[in-house]
Amino acid sequence: MECDKCPSEAVMHAAYSGLHMCEEHFCASVEKRVRRRVREDNLLPDDASIDDPETWVIGLSGGKDSVVLTEILADTFAEDPRIELIALSIHEGIEGYRDESLDASKELTDELEIQHEIVTYEDEFDVQMDDVVEDDPENMSACAYCGVFRRDILSRYAAELDADKLLTGHNLDDEAETALMNFLEGDIRKISQQFDASLGPFDGAEASQTRGEREEFVPRAKPLRDVPEKEVALYAHLRNLPAHITECPHAEEAFRGEIQQLLYKLEEKHPGTRHSIMAGYEQLAGLAATEYDDDNPDLDECENCGSPTTGEQCRKCGLLAALEAV
Ligand code: SF4
């Protein structure tokens, strides 16, 4: 099959748009979608300058999504002194998994010549995820512990590195799955908080008003969220990027797995489903964020670590105390 834009052979067909694309046009289209998202989410403020550059910290796991995001941003802003990129990788202490993805991350950041910080659960919390799974004092999934620890590190290090934005490599499938999960749980307040976690579809100025942006949090963004997972994987392959593709041995989000399968089927029968879910969800989340804006609970400091929390102790310190008591 021929590319719809030139006489070269097509390497992919996007059923949702009907387009067949060759390697060159496909890669250019992925890059264009990321750059358009950066522009539409107003990630680069007008007043950024050589004297006052923006620092963007990218959560780099070494998987295909964060590797592709880092590569495209580094390429886009290579000659732009208004942007400084810093990669932040986290080692959870999962044997046979994270070492290889960190090798991939290092290879990429060396090649791109960008600053790379590596943080471990062991140094930060004196725990390893393999032991946490073994002890499991709260009878929860591995990801429930891991997510709390990871969020703590990302927020804390983003602030320590003086980040203006914290960028993560969530793709279209990740976002559509999360949207559907939140919707099926029927919790509109959670949907409004979901919107809080990203710069979302609103412009920066409006977003900071409607979401009551708080000083404690570095704003987050997901510039890869318009690109389907399979296209991210194909881009990594075609560009020969050092992405690590093994799945974590502790991955066990059963509900997400069901939603993922459902979305595969829906997308196959009705191409464009993921895009329409996200278009509606972003509007809904924006409206919910406005509705709940005055409703933000006052945050105190955790008595143990000083992190923002609604109680006396933050969730991370609660989990660490439970693990210590085992
Ligand atoms: Fe952590 Fe779960 Fe991701 Fe494994 S799959 S790294 S346990 S969040």
C-alpha cells in the first residue's frame, strides 16, 4: 500500500483517520501532534527567555512512552535556549526489570546530552518494591504502594530541581483508559482532580484560576496524550530508540486490564473511540474542576516529612510506617 502523502510504501494505517503513511510522514505526524499539544496547552509561556528559561522535568522510566517523549522534546527544543530539559528516573527496587530500563534511559540521555537524575526507593524510603510486595501490610496491589511512592518522588524532585513543569509520557490509550475508569466509578470529584493533575485542555492562565493552582504543586503536562500507544511503539521502533519493553512483574491493575481490552474492541469496531472519549472527558473534567474549585480542602504539612496533606500524616509516611511495623 502506498503512503497517502507521497509515493513511498506505507508502514502504517490509522483506521481512525483513514490515512496510510510511510515512515517519514508517520514520524513527522507523531512529532507534529506532540508539538501541537505543547502549543495548545501553552506549556511555553510568552515571557520565557534566555535569562529566565523554563525548566521541564520529564519522568523517564525507559519505557517506550517516556523515551519517545524525551526524544521528541529534546529534538524540538535542541536549539531553543528558553527550555532546559531534565530527565528524572526512579528505581523502585524490582529485580530483573528496572536495571535494564535505566540502562535504556542512560543511553538516551547520554545521546541527547541532557541532565539525568536517578532516584531510588531504597535511598529515599529505605524500601524495595520486591520486599513491599512480599510484606504487603495494607493488603493492596503492588501498584497502589508504588504509585504513592512514585508521586512523592516526582513532586518532591520536580520542586527541588526548580521545575516549571513536570512532564510524563502518558499516551492516548493510557488517558482514555483512565477517563473511562473514572467515569465508570461515577466519582465526578475525582474527575475534577484528574483534571488538576495535568495542565489539561485549558490555557495556562485560565487553568490556574479554575483549578485553584497551589504553590505546593509543580504543574503537570502530558504532551504525548494525543498519540495512540501502538503509534508510540512504532515510532520508537522506526527511530531505533533505546526503549525497554518488558512489563513489570508486579503489574496487576485488574480493572485497567479489563478497560484496556474493552477499548481495544471498541476502537476496532468504531475507530476514533479513544479520541472521542478524551474530547468529551476533557470538557467534563474542566466543568467539574470549575464546579469543585472552591471546594479544595486546606492542606497542612505532614508531621513527619512536611509534604502537603489533608491529615496529620501523608499517605506515603503512613505506608512506610506500616511497612516498618511488619
Ligand atoms: Fe510500580 Fe506497578 Fe509500575 Fe510495577 S507496574 S513499576 S509495581 S506502578
